[in-house]
Amino acid sequence: MPKYRIIGVCVNNRKTSSLKLQEILSKHGHFIKARLGLHETKLEDEFGLVILHVEDNENACKELINEINSTQGLLAKELVLDTDEI
């Protein structure tokens, strides 16, 4: 049965960090199924959240997460939902 892999990315200082995040996501875009970007509506708020639904490829996920986490202003965490546990 499939596993659903979700990656959440917290973006600090969106004006500068989002450009680097876009480069990283484009590089790994071949296995990203869906992407949702959220941010606060207050002008002074510099935080954002990006939610990614990716293919069930553990190695590719680890590589993407490591690259994101090695970038200042970005933090990525993974959530794996295993349908075998239902």
C-alpha cells in the first residue's frame, strides 16, 4: 500500500529566503506532486509556510529536506502517512 509523504517548510524572512527555496524546489520538481504556499496577511510578518505532497521516495525526500535545512531561514520536516497502518 502507498505511503503519503508531506513536507512542511517554514520560511523566515520570505523576501530573501523564498528565492532560494524556489531554486531548490525547481531542482527537485520532478517528484513534487502538489505545492501550497501560505503566508500571513500582515505586511510586517515575514514568515510563511509551504506544504509539499511528494512521491513516495524516501531517498529523494531526505535529499530535498537536507538541502532545504542547510539554507538559512528555512526549516523542513516530513510527515509520512502509511496506509498499511489503517
